[in-house]
Amino acid sequence: MKIINLLFILLLSFANAKILKIASYNVENLFDMQYSGLEYKEYIPRRHNWTEAILQKKLIHIAEVICDLDAEIIGLQEIENDRILKRLQKTLERVGCRYRYRAITDTKRTPIHNAILSKIALKKKKDIVIFRNGRQRSILEVDLKSDPKLTLFVNHWKSKAGPESGRIPYAKALMKRISILPSRSEYLILGDFNTNYNEYQTMDSRHNDTGGRTGINHVLKTIRGKALIRLHALERGYHYNLWLELPTYARWSHNFFGDKEGIDAIVIPQSLHDGKGWEYQEGSFGVFKPNYLFGKRGRVKRWEYKHSRHTGKGYSDHLPVYASFVLGMNSVRKQEGGLWERLLSLFSSNATPTSQKEPSHRGMPEKEIRISTIADLISREKIASPVKLQDIKVIWKSRDSAVIKQSEQGRAILLYRCAKTLDIGKRYDLVVYQKKRYKGLDELTDIAALRLRGSVDADRYLTPFSFRVMQERRFVGEIVSEMEGRYSKGKITINGTGYPLYFKKGIKRPKEGQKIRILRAQIGYYKNHNELVVWNQNDYQSGE
């Protein structure tokens, strides 16, 4: 009977709660067929095969993405004017995806604008002008007709064809507007920022004319000191970039000739994570990636302009991003005095007994994050809250992946595509935010270096190859050195025993029957057996 009562509470909670899926999408130059003199030359009507028929194809393609994305509200970038926005709105309605409300910036001297399509009524809109009498794209500010009020800021900052000093004015204009909003206002910032979520760490020297200062990080305050603000430590006056919800390697929405960046973003203040009013639904952020948006070799199918002509194929050079926001759930949780959490634990197959649950660390500063060990992390399927690893040693590295250990006899673990800022042979204190287990191999997928402790001889921490290390599960993740044998049928035979050998993508494999020497390999785990994994071409040599 108790479970039935709790189930009734759960259903009542969902009935009273309002959930909004909000997205952002740069549609790549949606122009109409009326000449204004501001168009990009490729979109002058009836030139370069920019015709009414081709425009209709582009509208249908954009509508397909928006329909499948199925967000209640979507911020759009690169819309020429309200005429073409209205045509997109009508195209969506014809295919069964009605967005009753729209808004667009009014700047007269720019060829493209920021816009919103919404299934929720809009109360008012405002242009945030960057420079008076300038040609910069205005930031679109829109209030939803909701109680409490939720404000959206749709951005499209200056492109990376120019330096960072061209983007900082957008950030300053936005922060100036936010600074005069009433205290505890609920708002979210979204759009195409033309700057990576961690630009302060990755900025190219040709863009750095600001002494390392960035709009997305320093002006919008998505960092504190040298560290990105995390959701558990979000405070008033700072912002949290939702890209940090994903593993480091998945943080991209735009791929420019192999340079993958998270330049489309959704950024939130503490007021969307304070247990009142509108709340960000943790873990809901994502990149919309249906198969039809990708072509050969996983390339994004951008709108195709080939041999100076529009072909009518493709979508956009950006992928949409989205997140969900909830109104009404928190009041239910408070009224039921903990029954909500108890109910969730009853219906969760991975629930942890209450006495063993980790603290949420919500709002807790970094210095209070609990200290852990690599062995402890390996024993866990996943981590529920950030943990600190002290005095780890980087003993091997391949591009942006690395293997770390804390002691010579201790366990090793892989930092998968999140070790770009770490150096081999260095000692660090780290905070770990995300972990996963892939084909039996434990991987940390999101970390931050707290401080550099010094240097170390990495070779001391390598494991000599032996029959034993290939038999015991506890050696999975270790880096082993110096093996010689003969390669055949995916195995290396050493002293009469064959061991599975896997080469990472892009590495030229040895010929069948060829003698090889492996200098470095990681012990992986596949189909209930340890295997040797070669990550780099220069990690093995072949002869004969």
C-alpha cells in the first residue's frame, strides 16, 4: 500500500511539473529571395543557383531537424529577417510541427539575425545592441509568458575569422544587461558563441590579442581562478556551461576540418540550480546527432555549396544542442519530506542504500571534495560526485589520452581524451568528475588539474611484461614494456603463448607471421580476457 501511495505522489508530481526542452541551432545562412543589398554574395537571389526551388529544399531540411529535435523552444542563428523566419514557421506547421510564436532581432545593418521559435507564448523581446551604429549582430532577449518568468538570451558572437577582442564586446554587453536584472532572476544564455567552452585553455595564438582573456570564460564568469565552474560549486555571479555535463571527448557541435569545438552552448546561472522556480534538469544536456546529419567518415553534412552553386543538399555546419528545464518538481519534493527520493530509490535498479549514498556536494567548494584513490575509483561503476586524486603520476600519454598511477605498486587508470593539458612525467593533484567502463577498461573522461606537484621518472611506473600480468584482471589499465614475438591472426606469440593484440584505429598493422617488438602497450580487457593495446605507430617495431 505504501508503494501505491508513493507511486500516486510520483504521478501527481509529474502532472504538476512543467518541463521545457530548450535548444539552440545555427541553421547556416537562411536567406529569402528578396534582394536587400546586405546578403552574402552566395545568397543573392537567382545567382549561384540560389533559387526559390533550392530555398524550399533548405526550408524543408531545417524543418526536418527542428521537428525531430522536438524542443518547445529553439534559439536560431543566421536567419536573414522576419519574412524568412515566418516561412520557416509555416513550413514547420505544414509538416505537423507547430511553433505558434516567433521573435527576431531588429538590427538593420547586419545580414543575419538571432531568432526564436516557440510553442510557449512570448511576453516581450528586446535587442541588446553591441555598439551603436555598428554592424554587430544584436543579442536577442526574450521573456517567456510564464510564472515565474524565464528569460532567454540568444547569441551569435563574431566569428573566429577575427581575434578574441572581437567577441569580448558581446560578452560585456550581455553581462551589462544581466547586471541590472532583478536579484535572483531566472535566465539562460544560449547560441553560437564562436568560442570553445574552455577557450581560455585552447585559444590559438592567432586569436589571442587579449592577453589570454576570453569572453566566454572571463567575462561571463564560467571560470574561477584557472578552473571551470562546475555545477556542484555554482555560486551567484558565476555561470555554468552545460558542455561540462558530457565527457570531454563528446564536447563538440562544430567540426571545422577536424577541429572539433563546443562553440554552440547553453549557459546557466545559479538561479537555475537553487531549488526554486525553474531548474535545470541535471544530465539533460546533449547534442542532437541523428544519422542523417552525417556523411562519409562521420563528417557533418553542412549545406552544400559546390563549384559556386547551391546543390540543395545538406543541412548545416553546426549540430543543435539542447537541455531540459523543470518548473514545479522542487515544491513537491519539499512537501513530501523525502518521499520523492525514497520512491526513486524503490524504482531504480542501480539504487544505493541510503546509508551508503555519497553526498551530493551541491554548492560545495573544491577544497571540501572528498579524497579518493585510483583503486577506489576502479571499484565503482560510476562516480556520483566529484572526487580528488592526490599526487598522481602521468606515466604514458598519447595525444589527449594518458595513463596515471599513484604508486609503483598501485593501480593504473586511463584518462580518455581529457588529458590534453597534462604532461608525461609530471605529478598532479586532480579532481575527477566523470568515469565510465568501456569493454572492461575503466576510463576517466572528465578531469581537472588542481596543481602541479613536480616531476617523476615515468619509466619506474611501467610494468614489465610477463605471463602473469596477462592473466590477472588487476593489471588491466597498466602500461607494459619491452615484448618481442611473432604476429599472427590478431595475436603476438611470445615463448609459445599467443596473446590478443589490438591496434588502435589508424595504426598500420604488421604482416602475418612478421616478427615484432612492442615498446609500449596498455593492457586492455575484451571478451573476458586481458589483451595488449597499441595506441601509437611508434610504440612497436617490425622486422624480417
